[in-house]
Amino acid sequence: MKVFSRRAFLKTGLAGACLLAAARTLDREVFAQESRPGSLDLKKLANKDAELIAALAPAVLQGALPDEPSARLVAINEVIEAFDRTVAGLSPAVQREVESLLSLLTFAPSRRLVAGVSKPWNEASSDEVAAFLEQWRNSRISVLQQGYQALARVMIACWYGNPLSWAKIGYGGPPHAAELGLL
Amino acid sequence: MSASTVPDPIRLALDDRSRGWKVIDGARLTRDYLIECDVVIVGSGAGGGTAADTLTQAGLKVLMIEEGPFRSSTDFRMRERDAYPQLYQESAGRQTRDKGITILQGRAVGGSTTVNWTSSFRTPPATLQHWEKNWGLADYTVEHLAPWFEKMEARLSIAPWPVPPNENNDILRRGCERLGIPAAAIRRNVKGCWNLGYCGMGCPTNAKQSMLVTTIPDSLERGLSLIHSARVERLAQRYGRITSLVARGMDSDGVSAGPWKIRVAAKHVVLAGGAINNPALMLRSALPDPHQRLGKRTFLHPSAVCAAIMDNKVEAYSGAPQTIYSDHFLDTLPHGGPMGFKLEAPPIHPILAGITLPGFGAGHAAWMKRLPNLHVAIALMRDGFHPQSEGGNVAIRADGSPVLDYPISDYVWEGLRHALAVMTEIQFAAGAKIVMPLHEDAKPYRSWAEARHAIGGLPMQTLRTRVASAHVMGGCAMGADARDAVIRGDGRHHQIENLWVFDGSAFPTSIGANPQLSIYGMVARNASRLAQMLRKPDPRFA
């Protein structure tokens, strides 16, 4: 992985902060009226947020998602829906932090500059997505490390909370389901 | 869905109007309320539940307000994705300001007792001696507190657990044994436990003797009024007394306050909302804090985590979650020296494992695929006993919500590094083939020698090292000297005569053990003193 110089990090950090402000004001308004994917019932996430998560999921959950294409699509959609529910359950202050993070990543100029991804998320290759995740995971800028961890952990929680994920990890689910009226 | 064969006494009583329980759902208000009472209790966890029990037994008119929902055993379906948003602060994702520490804290009727792992310890004598010497807490001795611990142990069926430990705990026991490290069994607050292993998602069989199934229903029988799904926003004070309390019913989203207000005029106010929410409420209310002590010294037992892969199945999601511990590294590392820690094993369910294991992608998935063979150990650092372990600070954001800063000093980092090494050695001694300290820069290690060398070089930094907490303490420290502390030893606020803090936020240090029984015992005593005082009216309040 490319190692950035300290100066490059600083530039990225400062420019990122300016862009973030632009991203939050401009981007949300431009996309406010945007329609959501018909199949997904989303309360908090916009279509472009859903596209971001759909692009990240195969990298974050590599080896965990189903391989069969239609099952994989269902799984990714359920991760997006669970991500949406998770955001809705956070306090308003933390919801605003997540919203800033998603804006930073989905606003094209900041996506290019801060995430280093040149194409829109739905066109980015899996190598580009993995490189972005690895770069943020090991960034010396703590806010980028925080951003990586927030995205990765929420997506991981959204997948492993889903019974669809359990067969691959050998987890049989809660016991005594019948006696406890869970069936 | 078939009908449950396990009765839910809470749901039955709520559905039976003739029982006369006074319960209001704050999320369904259609108007403002004005309520008068003798005592209002903010929070329904270990502190609030115990206080309500004591104060209603004294015949007082008591109102309890809880921010979380009123859920009971039929709602507890042993699924993390349902339980965490319903029963935990921030959907079990509460974090320190820099996101360096993830905090598991309950938010429901019963507070953290509804979701804790049932570990029951009396306050360690060394902690009480430290308090007596450094905080002037003369009647917090082992002897003074013993009858109160006995009383609460009997009340909550706290007893040795007669069932053999699950494999996850037994590995900790065997590893310690092979290294000559003393380990012992944990007492639990259960009655007729099914040994399922899902305590953290709310007990589905009502075996856990949490506040939800003991003190709170008993208090409701005695006339307690309970408003759940309501957030206390502010206390008003005048001339050194709280004159009123304002709460708002929660919005239907469950995370923000709705439009309807509940105003409470109470003779006394008891805060039991936990070590983050109590200081935040007092800060929002701009209560007197002449020595700037409020929200300071918040402790977490910051915990390091170490995972291992065993040859045989561990199934750490099954069976009583915590039954074995070792205090060897508390007993041999006394206060003032290198940081001591308590060793335990946690339950491992898919979400908790997933978010705690480092990395992403194929490497992460490879660990998840070994879930049935995964062993996990945790080391709970005893914070607050050394000049370089002053804990964290609670502040409020612009919207009034709390945020905890918890900077980790080099001293604490070295303690965490020591703990990672100790847990690794124990896991290899117990037969682990692969061990990995949970750290973004750690790799799976195949021998103790290899791991020891690597752990010595790990950068111990925020966000690199996984640090978790399930015990939030302090922030409203008690102490004899008003210059050091927010409240007095009896729980009364140093500056406000009708304000009391009855929960773990009163601790001037961490406990060095899972705190529930410490809270039960200390609150039982302090609440009974308050009840006595209210029965024989204090001339100042007559």
C-alpha cells in the first residue's frame, strides 16, 4: 500500500475539513428529492448512501457473504436495511456524525480527495474499495481511522446479526426456541 | 408464533388492570403532566431499583423515571440485533468521544441489570480501605457494609453457581491452573437458571434476579409510579434545594425527546441514571459545582480482549456467561504500582465477536468461521487508584446529550499491554493453537514465545488496541471533603440538601470487580437512611 507523506496527510486533512462542510450543505440539498431504491425501505439513508454500502459490503464482508449471486444480493440489501435501522437507533448527535461521514464519502470531490477513489462507488473495483478501507484503517489521521471503524463495525454487526450469516460461522442460533415461544 | 411456555409475570401484571400498577409510557403521552411525590428517582437500574424497594417499603410516595422502554421476558428473544437497540444505550454502541472505547450500558426498565452477565462480587476490601484512607469514607468498611451485602444477596438470590462452568470459562480456569495462577468461581444472581448463555439480551426465563423482576415489580405492588420512555432534561434549584424536575416523553423514534412535558415536584430527588447520564443531567441543570468536580473521575474498567482458537468446540455463546475469574493480578499488583486487572471470560455471540475482532474482509471472516472454537478472555483494568489513572470526564454537547472523554495514559496502556501478555500465556497454557490479542496490528500467534515478543512491540494506541467497557462508574464522586467530591458518603449532594446520588456514579474510584453488588449494598444502606430520615421528618424540611 502506498505510504503517504505527512504533508500529503495534512493537506488531505485540511482540504477534507473544508470539503466536508461543502459536502454536507450542497450534497444533501441536491439529493434531498432523490428517489430511493424501490425494493429497500430506508428511513435515514439516501440512495447514494445505500450505493456506498453496497460497494463496501463485498470488501468488508469478503468471505462472509454468500457466493451465489441472488443470495448475495439479498444479503447486501439486508445489510443496507440493517445499517439504516442502526443509524435510526443512534442518538441524534451520533446520527449527525454518521451523516457527515457518509456525506464525505459520497460527495464526489471529497470521495476522490479523502478516500482516493476516482470513480463513483458503484463503478469502483473491489481492489480500489479494499485499498480505501486499508488506507483509512491505518491512517495517522484519527478521524479517518474512526470513520473506517464506524463503517466496518456497523456493516459487520448488520451482517452477523442476520440469521442468514450464521450457517457459515457454525452458529446454530438461540437454543430452546420452541419452549421459549421463539418459533 | 407459538405461545411461550415460560410465564412473563411483568407482562401479565401490566395487562391486568386490577393489579393497579401505576405505569405510564412516556412515548404515548398526549398531554403534559404535573406530578407531586415524596421522592423522585431518575433511573431504574441497580441503584434506582434498590432505592425504590427501600423507599416504598417505608410507605413513601415514590415516582421512578426511566429513559428506556419497559420490556420483559416475552420480548427477550435471544437475538442480538433485537436486543441491542431495545435494551442498550446507543444500541450497544456507546463510545468515548475519540471512539477509542466501546461501552456496553443498559437503557431499559431495570437498567444494566436487565442485560448484565450476573457476576456478583462484594466490593473488594482493598478498594474500601483505599476509600477510607483517601476519600474519608469512614463507614465504608468491610464490617459496616457486610450486613447490607448479606441483605441484598438474600434479596437477589446471589449464591455460588452449582453447575460446572461452560468451556469458555473452564479454559480460563485450566490455563490459570497450569500456570499456578489462582482462579475461583463467580457467584450469580439467578433463581432456576436454564444455563442458556443469553443474559446479555435480557433473561428469557426470568431466572436472572435483575431489578426488572425483583425490586421494581415489588415496588409497583406497593404503589410506586413508573414513567418509562421519558428523559429527564433538567432540575431546577433555588437556595440550595431542587424545586422541580422536568422530563419529556420520548419520541416514537426512541432516541429523541417528544413534545410532552412531565413536571415533578418532589421533596427529594434521587439520581440513579448511571455514571454518564447523572453528571450530564446536573451539568445541563447548571447545579452548583464550586470545586469543578462534577463529571470528573469517571471510570470504566477499560478492558483488553484476547481471542484464541481451540482444537475442541468452545461454544462460548452457550451456558452461563461468566463463572470463573482470577484476581491474581489485582492481589499481586497493589494500588500505587503497575496497574492491576481482573481476569474473566465474556459470552461470545456473532455481533459482539464480529465488532470486537480487528480488521475486515477475508482475515476477519476466517476468525468468524471459527466461532464455535473461539475462546475469549478479558482483563478489566482497575482504574482510579494511581495519579496516572484519573479516569474520564463527562461533558455535554450543544444539544445537551452527554459525551465522555477518556484519555488513556501511558500508565494505563502499559497495564493493558501486560494484560494482553498474561491472557495470551494463559490461553496457550490451556492448549490454544492460535492466539490473537485484539489489536489492529496483531497477528495470529502460534506460540507463547512468538506472541510475547510481538506483544512487547505492539503500538498501544487509541483505535489500534481494542478497548471495551461494561462498567461505568464515578463522575459524581462521594467523599468527606467537598473540595474533592460531589456528594457526601451518605449520598447527599454537598451543596444541595434534597439531592441524592444512589448508584455507581458515586464511586470515587472504580471497584475492581463487576459493580452490581457494590451498588446494591451501598444503595440499600443509603436509601434506608434516607427513608428513616423521611419517616422522622427532618426539621429543615417540616
